[in-house]
Amino acid sequence: MCWQVLHRHQAAADHMPSAQVRLGQMLAKRVTPACIKVGDVVWMDSKHTPNDVPYKLTARWFGPFKVLEVRGARAILDLPPSFGKTHNWIHMSRLKFFEARDANLGEGDTAPDHFWDMKA
């Protein structure tokens, strides 16, 4: 009985290095920084943006906004005056790229024009 426990312990110890390598590879994929450049157009996460509407009822992403400057992991965005005192230095983890296909989908608060045609 004791040798079985020792054998299982040794087998687990043998698998640890390969498991650590796999975990390191997975984490490296997650923390690879995005290459945001000046002139790119991005969406900004609305989670920490001051707003009178509760977070559950607001849009998840605001924008799109143009990137004016990039320093390390922060970017300066061209925010409109309606954002009030919101700081325009935004960490890259709160940004996602704007894709050209997003512009064809219309505004987030309005129903598409063809929706009413399909309903009738």
C-alpha cells in the first residue's frame, strides 16, 4: 500500500514541469500587448466611466474614438466634451479595436431599418 502512494506521488511530481510549461504558454498568449498606434480607431470600455445611468443599462463600449498618442500601455483618446471630466489617458486593457464592419451595423441604440420590414 505504501509503495502505491509513493508511486503516485512520484508520477505527480514528474508531471509538474510539463504542466508549468503549458500554463506559462497559456498566460503568455493572454498578456501579449496589442499594437495600438497613433491614428487607430478604438472602442473604450464603459465600466469605469462616470455616468448617470447604471452600468447594467449602459452600452458596454463607447466610441469609436481616435488614438492621438501612445505611451507604454496607455493611450490618449480624442474624447468628446460630453464625457465631462473623464481623463483621456486610457489603459490599453480597456480598449478594443474598431473594425470597419462595425460601422455598417448602425448605431447601438437604434433598431436596424430592415428590422421593421421583416416584422410587417
